[in-house]
Amino acid sequence: MASASAKSIFIPRVSSKSHSSVSNRSSLLPFLKSSSSSSISLKSSRTRSPCLVVRDAIKTIESPEISVSQGQKLELTSLDTKPTVLVSEKLGEAGLEVLRSFANVDCSYNLSPEELCSKISLCDALIVRSGTKVTREVFEAAKGRLKVVGRAGVGIDNVDLQAATEFGCLVVNAPTANTVAAAEHGIALLASMARNVAQADASMKSGKWQRNKYVGVSLVGKTLAVMGFGKVGSEVARRAKGLGMHVISHDPYAPADRARAIGVDLVSFEKAITTADFISLHMPLTPTTSKIFNDETFAKMKKGVRIINVARGGVIDEDALVRALDSGVVAQAALDVFTVEPPPQDSKLVQHENVTVTPHLGASTKEAQEGVAIEIAEAVVGALKGELSATAVNAPMVPAEVLSELAPYVVLAEKLGRLAVQLVAGGSGIKSVKVVYKSARDPDDLDTRLLRAMITKGIIEPISSTFINLVNADYTAKQKGLRISEERVVVDSPPEFPVDTIQVRIANVESKFDSALLENGEITIEGKVKGGIPHLTCVGSFNVDVSLEGNLILCRQVDQPGMIGRVGSILGEQNVNVSFMSVGRIGARKQAIMAIGVDEEPDKETLKRIGEVPAIEEFVFLDL
Ligand SMILES: NC(=O)C1=CN([C@@H]2O[C@H](COP(=O)(O)OP(=O)(O)OC[C@H]3O[C@@H](n4cnc5c(N)ncnc54)[C@H](O)[C@@H]3O)[C@@H](O)[C@H]2O)C=CC1
Ligand SMILES: O=C(O)C(=O)COP(=O)(O)O
């Protein structure tokens, strides 16, 4: 219950920062940097007429020419009116077309790390394959301009995700278009290794005819262990079943029923490596999988095992593999990927006569490359437009159908976060935030990661000096020691709506507006989406009903006639347009909260006059 405290007036100092964030205004543009931070400056050079340079703006500028009074013409350099996408490795033409329709595209292949760093501050997006190392230095060199890194493929081990996240740079990949190509390459290596195709080919080309030397082994009836039963692994398994192999798989995260559906048993790592005749690797390179195949694990394998690696070189300790090949524990290996690419020319592994190698060709089919190029180009353009991405790697990933359903709740979530933090006296010192989602849906049917990230963004942005978006909101919150917990409450509300209400509670802080405190001392606000528009429905223990648009004045007063008129006329005299008013009260003539939506921001004098209305006990101005 709100306490009947002495009249307190809070007239906030509205920071310029809070005005500069475009994402405050349009929460569906979470990846864009502030357009109002774009600088427009006149630049003159000896060789060119002065031109208007627009930095950081993603929007295409409508007017191509601007005249100045002296009759001198200013031209917008075409390079500056669109975002710039740097493509650092070969990308399919269809993807480049998609990019060119929206951005300036700079295809610069084979850049040295230094060249990449020197170009990157002029780029809004970077598209890479596996050959470009996107290191922390690259993000630092970008000086905040780089908004999205697109990986035209699956593995993102060449991108420093931690650095990307810290710098608020979205990383997207193209996870599906090369799956079949990689699986087919795995099968190609499996079969050609078993029948010594590459070695026999090289032998014949050197003029020999060695039929006895290249006797192979059969696949039918042999056990294949698929290590990593994801997209590629499961396609390899399906194909190997077609070859008559007995397929087992190890994947700590794969559902057993998905494996069983194609006749594959999920087994432990130990069982997989000790029983298989062939082992095919399809897991990502992570700190856990790095060098997971090493002296110790090779020693446990069946003597004469054959290994295929189309995943990442780093999952194998390559020196240990050479030892295992030399000792005969591993009879053969077929490798598409290497710890260092390209590997050194004198690499013992590459030169080993029992090893078949290809230069990271798993994804290299015409079909896969066109598919990957379109997939990544669309993801990058979408991200540059500020759309949420279905293939985000370092931000909540939301399938398109879920996204359209959640869109208005995303806006509500951010606004509630912004509102809640502005109710905290001093704004900082927040350590613990609780979010309660009331919904008719089963908790498993409601993915709240996006909502949580937007609430976090709303809370952090007004109290942070750094740029906050969906990508770095959680990280920045953790850095600030802010703990956000969530609770879901199942309620009897229309099930077609994913969420009924969202409540944000901040504990152990003082409030600028005592009426926002519940008896337990927590600042508590609640909102819901009505007709697609976010509404504030509860402040402390007071029910209100105001749409969260424009700015908001909350006043606590003693309920009495004429209050709405009095405050309304003070605002009207200053030409501040009132968009709505709502009064929530404990009871007739008792305490009430008046919520007033205003299109313009009232000046200090106007706010002071509102505070001087005798019945008003406290009030706060909130910038939404
Ligand atoms: N050589 C090439 O050109 C290509 C290589 N790849 C690589 O293939 C790998 C798999 O790609 P996708 O199937 O698309 O990825 P995915 O994410 O669909 O599958 C990876 C699977 O590995 C599992 N996994 C994670 N840790 C594991 C562990 N410790 N042991 C066993 N399994 C584990 C995951 O649960 C997941 O099911 C990636 O490393 C990717 O970079 C993918 C495409 C082309
Ligand atoms: O998608 C992957 O993970 C790959 O390894 C493909 O790499 P690439 O795009 O061919 O350099």
C-alpha cells in the first residue's frame, strides 16, 4: 500500500542521453544504434565539392541533392546514404544481389588482419565464412559502427562472440543451407577413404597400377559412430543407414526419440568410441570439445578404427592423431578441417599416407553456396533494418511466427523496464529485479528470453553510459551486478494471447514516487497489451490504465472533484497536449493515482505548478 507521505515533488533532469535513443521510441529496432547520434557534417576536400556526410545512419536519405544559399550544390555521396556491408570471403551472387538492393557492398577478399581492422570502422556489417578471424581487435577497430557480423555458414568459432556481445554487435549465421552439402561430403570422405580412392588416383596418375596395395574395407555391416547428432550428423546417419551400416551416435543434448526415429541408438561417449569401426565428427568446436580426441581417447578406440572429420580441426589433437596413425590404432583418417587453415605444407598429418584430405570443402557445392549466401544476406539486411533475427547467435533467437506474436509484448517489456528504473531514486544501485509473467500458457509454451532481454535493456539503458541493445543487455546487466529473476504464473486468461500481464519489481531501493512501492518495499509496476498497444495497468497497489506512448506524469492525490481539470489546464496553458488521463483510487475521496499521458515534455515551471496543486502529494515525470 502506498504510504501517505509528505508531499514530495520530483522534477527530473532529463538527460540528453535518454533523448538520443531511437530504440526507446521504436523497440522493434533493437539492433540499430541511435539514428539521432548520426552526425551530419559538411566536409570539404580539394578535389571534390563539399559533400554532406551522414555517419551511422541506416535510413536511406530521401532527397538526393540539397542546395545551399550561395548556390553551391551539396551532394550526398552515395556511399554515405546506405549502410556499408563488407564481404570478406566469396559469397554466392544471389546473396550479393540481396545485399546490393539495400546496402553498399564492398567485396574485399584475402584481407590481412590489419587491412580488415582498418576498413571495419567504415562498415555497418561484415559477412565472413570460415577463413576470416573476427577477433576482439576487429570489434575494437570498428569504433562502434559495426552492427552485425554475418557468418555465411554454420560454425561461428572464428568469431569472438564474447567481444561481439560486449560491443553490442549482433552475430547471425546461416545454419541450414549447407547441412546437406556437409553431410554429403562426410559420406564422400567415408566411402573414398574405405576404398583408397584418393591414394589410388594419385598412384595411377604417377604411372602405377597397384591393385593389391589399395584393397579397401567394406562399409556394410560396420558400426559408424556419429559424434554430434545435430543437423549434419543426423543427415550423415540417415545416409549411412542407407549404405547398410549400423549407426550409433553420441550427443549429450540430442533427443533420443529423434535418433530412434531413424534407427540410431544414442550412446555414451565411451561406448561410441570403443565400439565403432568408423567415427564421424559433427560437433561444434567449443571449449568442451576442443581436442576431445587426444592420446587418451585414441587409446580407447578399436584398433584399426577410421575417422572422418568434417566438423572442426580443433576437436582433434592433431599430433595425437599422427601418433595414433603411426601406431596403427587409427587405420585411416579423412579430414576436411584443420586446427590451422590452411595447415602448414609440411604437416605430418596432411602428408600421412593413410590420411585423405580436402581443403575445407564441406559446404562447397554450388547449391549450398547459393543457399547460404541468400540466407545470410537476408539475415544481415533484416538485422540492419532493425528486425529481430531468427538466426541470432548472441541474442535471443526467435522463430518468425513467435516473433510476430510477441512483437507488442516486446515493446511493453522495454517500456516497463524504462519506467521502473525511472521510479528508482537516483536511478542506480539496483541489484535485483523480478519479472512476473502472467499467462494462460503452459510455461514450456512461453519463451520469455526476448521479453526478459528487452526489460533488461529498458532498465539498463537510462542508467548506462554505453550503448545498450538486445545483444549486450544481459551482459551489461551482469557487469553492473544486476540480477534479473523471472517467475511465470498460469492464469485463466484468453489463451490466444501469449502473455496476460508483465510485472516488474525492483527490491531494496528507494523510490522517487512512494506510491509505486508495495508494502514489501518493492517498486512494482504492471502492464499489459490492449489492442496491440502497451498499457500500464498497475503502479504499486493502484490500478491505472494508460497507454504507454509519449511521456507520463504520475501524481498521487487525495481523490476529489476538479483535479483532472486543474492539472489539465496547467498543462494546456503551456501548450502541452494531454493524450490521456486515468485515475486509480483506493476508494472514493481516498488516495488516488492520476496518470497523465503528455505528448510534449512539460518545462520545469509547469511541473513545479503541478506539484503546487494542494491536493497533490507527490508526482513524477517519466520519459517513456
Ligand atoms: N566442413 C564444413 O564445410 C562444414 C562444417 N560444419 C561443421 O559441422 C558441425 C556441425 O554442424 P551442424 O550439424 O550444422 O550443427 P548443429 O548445431 O546442428 O549440431 C551440432 C551437434 O553437436 C552436438 N554436440 C555439442 N557438444 C557435443 C559433444 N561434446 N559431444 C557430442 N555432440 C555434441 C550438439 O548437441 C548438436 O546436436 C559444426 O562444427 C559446423 O561448423 C558445418 C557445415 C559445413
Ligand atoms: O558452415 C560451416 O561451419 C563451414 O565450415 C563451412 O565453411 P565455409 O563457409 O565453407 O568456409
